[in-house]
Amino acid sequence: MSMSVGSESGDEDAVMSEINTTPLVDIMLVLLIIFLITSPVVLKLQRVNLPSETNQALKPSPTTVNIVVNKDGDMYFNQTRLADTTELFEFLKKESVKLPQPEVHVRGDQGTRYEFVGKVVYTAQRAGIQKVGFITEPPDKMAPK
């Protein structure tokens, strides 16, 4: 603790303009220690086992239709080239009436124009397919950012 004993000139009426913050800091540190000690006692949290992250590879089911679009806009189904969107429409029309309805997964090359992928999605929509998804390459977890 500090104490003021007056000015050097002997003037007793001099106004002290400094605030002594030492007692304030002492009180704050004591309160901080009290809160740190008592908070775990007051907060009785239930112990739970949180779920862990799992990344499962996509396993195509028999009800999945995979359409591949290369960078030139050619469409393939099961390594069979489809001539145009009319042929794709006829194929997807047959698939759309199955129960349960299959999902359509579009695998587009990275260099494919949006127009070609858009034609596949539009054709699937016209054929009555409810679920259309895009397959992408997952990022490498060990790659630097």
C-alpha cells in the first residue's frame, strides 16, 4: 500500500491529482480467484460423450444414377456415351417412375462449361427426378492451407 505524506515544499494544501489504483487491483484479483474456484462447484454439468467426426466415403446404392460430363460436354452413363439430351431424357424418364426414385449424381469435369452441366440438370428436372447431386473431389486433409 502506498501513502501520501505531503509535498516536498511543505505546502499542506496541495491537491493530490493521482488515483491510487493498488487497492482496486487487489480487490479485482481476489474476486477473480474466488470466481475461478467457485464456478466449477456452482456449475454442475452433466457428463456427456460428444459424437466424433466421421467422414464416410459415398457408397453408391443400386438406386443411384451416375451421369458423367467431360470437358467437351459429352454425357456418359455406365461408360456408355449418350448422344444428346433427348436420349438422356428418355433414360431418366424410365428411371423417374421407379419406387424409390433413384438419385442422379452428376460428375462434371473441372474444365466443363456450366452450360453442359446445366443441360443435364435441366433434363433431369424435366424427366421428373427429385434429387440431383454433384460429386466433387474431397480436399486433402494434410494439404497446407
